[in-house]
Amino acid sequence: MINAPADNGQDWKTVRTKARAKILQSLSKALQTDIEPCIAVEEFADPLTIQERTGSDKGALYGASSNSIFSAFLRHPNHLKQIQNLFFTGGSVHPGGGIPLCLASASIVENEILEMYGK
């Protein structure tokens, strides 16, 4: 799994082809064997397919771009006070993308729910 930027008109077929070749080369070198013949199932999800399947803007995995020092402040909150019992968790909300931060996001929501309902 590799990260990819949001879709801004890139030629994703070419990007996928080059990335795949580089990944296979790197893994084959690390494992000291050609791993391509060992692949039984292979799937990809580039920003175009992510947008199609999930509705994520431009196929971005983690919501708004996080390329500035202010990005953390622009992330969606984990809870909307205007709509009772509506919570958000994942890479596009506070604190941000990546598995550790997504798990932290889930923990924040868990704590908010426990705090709200006294459990």
C-alpha cells in the first residue's frame, strides 16, 4: 500500500504502472526472489476509483490536503453539536490520516460518547 495524492488530472494508468514496477522491484530485492509470479490476487485503488467508490473529493484518502502548518486546524471535528449523536472518525477528521491517527480519532469519539452518556 502506498500513499497517492488527490486527483489533479494525473495519468493514473501510467502512475500505477510505474509504482507497481518499483514496488515489485523493491520487494523482490528485499526478499531475494522474484515475487511477481507469486501474486495470486492483486487489486488497486487509485484516486479515481476511491472517488467513484466512496465519494471522497478528488479521491483523497485523508480529506483536505495536509501540506501546511494550518492543516490540522482545518480538519473536521469529531462531533457536530448541531446534530445529536452524529460522530465522525477516520483520516479526514481530527487528528488526521494514517492508521495510528485514525485509531486516535476513533478513541476520541469513544471518549466523547462515554462522556456524553456517562458510561
